[in-house]
Amino acid sequence: MPSTVLRPGKSPIALRVRFDDASGFDLTEAGTQKRLAAYVVNRVADVPGIASLGPDPLADDFTEEVFAGILAAHRMQVKGLLRDQSIIAGVGNAYSDEVLHVAKLSPFALAATLDPDQVTRLYTALRETLAQAVATASGKPAKELKDAKRAGMRVHGRTGEVCPECGDVVREVSFADSSLQYCATCQTGGKPLADRRTSKFLK
Ligand SMILES: [Zn+2]
């Protein structure tokens, strides 16, 4: 247990869990907003939300056929599909940008309309990008994880920088509650995506 007692309401620490054993487990969530929930349960499936997670894209049984079936069943943009935890677990805003850049696909492409070549490219990009991310994070101390993740990004969070693939500029467009980054030359046939934020206010 921490030697100092944390007084609720006085510090920006939202949660701290430290195991009183040799494991070295020490999880601290700082910040004034509550963006984290912690559960102590006997079975992982008892956690609300976990039971409704989609399949793990790195699992052995997540084959290209399974993925093709998921894509065909959803009339939505691939960007939204990839980061929907109830459809596929574990891919967030950052890695969905990366996967789509590797696959050379528009984030706004409709999942159900991808042709077989595009499905194969997306499947390969998804598996390889996530496997690489896991390998990079493996064994790293928690404090280095954020920098390691950011350093490995090709387009995500790199608006205005140079695309490592083609040299075009990395662009940004609004998506849902945030924004996404992509390369027009690599992903959208050289045509920048219309941004609802700017096109509404700027002419
Ligand atoms: Zn590019």
C-alpha cells in the first residue's frame, strides 16, 4: 500500500492500485476527469462491457474469412468499424488510423463494399500493425509506453508531417467525436477528404 494516504478531492489522482507483493504492479490514473473504471472480479467476463466485446483480432481463430464476414455484415465506414469495441476488440483511434494507412484504404470506405483485394490488405495490415504494437510495448516500463507508441506512428497524430510512404503531407479530418489522420496520396486517390468542421464554416 502507498505510505501516504491520498485524500479524495484534494489530488488529481483518480485511482491508484498497487499490489503488496513482489509483482511490482502499480497502476495510477491521474487527472481530474474520471475516464477509468476498475473492477475486482473473479472472472473477466463478469466485468460489464467485457462480455460485449468483439473478437480479439490477434487470436488464432480470427481468420481472414471471419474478418471478411464481419466487414460484409456492417454498412458503416471502416474507420468506425475498426474502432468499435463491440465489433473488434482492442483497436482505438490511433491504431485504426495506422491500419488504414498500411492497407492504403480510405477511412470513409464502406466496410460492406470492400472488394476481396481490399479485404486481404486490411486484414494483413490489421494483424501486422497490432502484432508490431504488442511487440514494441512488450517489456517496456509503463512510463516509456506512450513515447514508444507515438514514435511508431506513421500518420496518427502527425498532421502536417510527411507521409513516410510517399512524401505527401499527412492530413486531418474530423471523425465522430475526434479527428483522424490519413495520407490522401496513399489512401484516397490523392483527393483530400471533406472535413465537416471546416467546410461548414470556411468557403
Ligand atoms: Zn502517403
